[in-house]
Amino acid sequence: MINTITTELVSRVAYLEQKPIETIYFGGGTPSLLNKEEISKLLDSIQSNYQVVSNAEISLEANPDDISVESLREWKELGINRLSIGLQSFKEADLKWMNRAHTVNEAQNCVRLAQSEGFENLTVDLIYGLPNLTMDEWRNHVQTVIDFGVPHISAYCLTVEEKTVLHKLVKNGKIDAVSDETQGEQFMVLLEMLEANEYAQYEISNFSKLGFESMHNGNYWKGEWYLGVGPSAHSFNGTSRRWNVANNRRYLKAIEDKASYSETEELSAENQFNERILIGLRTILGVNLNELEAISVPPRAFYDKIESFIESNWMIQEGSVISLTKEGRLRADYIASELFC
């Protein structure tokens, strides 16, 4: 797999049209399982074939059970300067229910270990909206992370997707679906606790201390170009999206046979318009209406809906920029869909 990804890296040099690489992200699976030589091979290929800036943000997603003094020192030596640790929960039953390999003790110890080895740029994940998660337990999860002093927190709401085990359990009545009201209450508790401890919500699911925002994810939200390599990886060049085949064997064989292994979608003006709304409203930067109108001029009903959302205290407008209030962020997907052309 490493050799094949390296082959793809070399073959796709022209995709970014020599734009400088500001961020590198190892994610979308379990990259912390890679050994030092494998990560080094991928980084060498990137740095040899692309224009990587000297102060690039290089992130690695890591499972708590993969983190040790040895692995941390190796990652640091390779130039990894940002770690994303998937903690998810500090409740043993929830970790087992989510099939997580680590324990609560490992979750707590790995953060302290990363900090002791000099990883200052650290982010951890939490999940709310879990069945049987009480408000007191959720407050405890958030407070635990705050007490660690990590500068970045990502918090995601559990969603019940169709054709999943969770969906089947809910449908058969074996697990009660968490109500929107409860999810909303947990979200507001999260906002209040993090805001009180000087974390800024710069994107709906992401909170950081000043200067520790994710550059990599920030570029997604700004609509910057990006190149993704490996199975299921997505790429974007301003006007089209490209995604690789998800199946590992098909990906490996296609590149070995020099066959097609991806699909491409050209984005229409309507696609670009809707995407700017969807992404922009998720961030504190909001959406610039002048930039939106340069893509496609919306109908009068679009502005009427904005006025309605402002009256409902779900949205504010400053000059030509619209953004969501705290109450609006609870309804971000609904508000965005109402503004789609």
C-alpha cells in the first residue's frame, strides 16, 4: 500500500499546478499504525515532488493505544508537529460500545505522554449525543479535556446513518435514539464550558486556543485546493472534485495495471454556490454575499430567508458577510439547505 500511494503521489504532481504545500495530513484510517520507515517514505516522496513550505503543518491522526514514548519521539523526529488523538469518550461503557480498542486510562495517559514529549499542537476528539450519556457525564468529559490544557478540541454529534448497525439497533428498539433536544443541550453545554475557558469556536465542531486553529481543515473551509492520495481520498482544484475508489484491492490493482482508479465531478455554478454556503456558515468567517453573487446571482427569496433568519436570531449580518449565532449553529444544516439555489 505504501509503495502504491507513493506511485500515486508521483503521478499526480501536476494536479496542484505547482501550488505550495502548506499542510500535510495523515488521516482517514489508522495512520498511527505505520512504522517510522513507512511514514518517512511518504514524507520523502511529498517533499521530493512537491513544493512544501518550510513551516508546513504536518498532522497525524493517532489512536490512544498506538501512542508510546517511542512512537512520539519517532513522529517528532520525522517532522510531525501536530497530533490528532481520537479519545471520543471518558466512559468505559461508551468506548466498548463504539468498539474502541483503548481504555479510559489509556486515553488519559496518552495525552499527558504526548505533552511530556513536547507536542504542544495537540487536538483531541469527543463525541456527544451518545445513548445513555447523561448531562453530568458529558460535562465531566468536557472538563477532563479542559483540565488537560490541550489547545484544540473537536466535538462531533453521533448521527444515526441508514444501513449501519446503529440504525438497525435503533429501528429494532434495542437502543433509544437521542432526541434533538438532548443533543442541542449537550452542544450548548459544550459551547458554554469551552467559551468560559478561552476556546474560540472557529468552526461548528472545532474549538481552539488563539493560534492553534487547524490550518489543514481551515483550507478546506476556505475552498482552497487540496490533493488526496490513497483509497477513498478526495481532491479539489477549484472547479472539480475527484475521489479515489474506496476498495483497497481495487485501488492497488488499478494503479499496478495503470488503469483508472478515480471519478471526477465538474462543479456547476449552482454546486459552487451551495457549497460556499454550506462550508462558510460552519465557520466564524461566515459567507461573503459579494463573493457569492460573483458565482451566481440569487433570487429575491434568498434575501428574504436571510432576513427571516436574522429576525429569528439564528443569523447576523455585518456588511456583506452573514454568519450564524450560537442558536443558529444548532440548525446549521437546515439553514444552509434553505439558502441553496
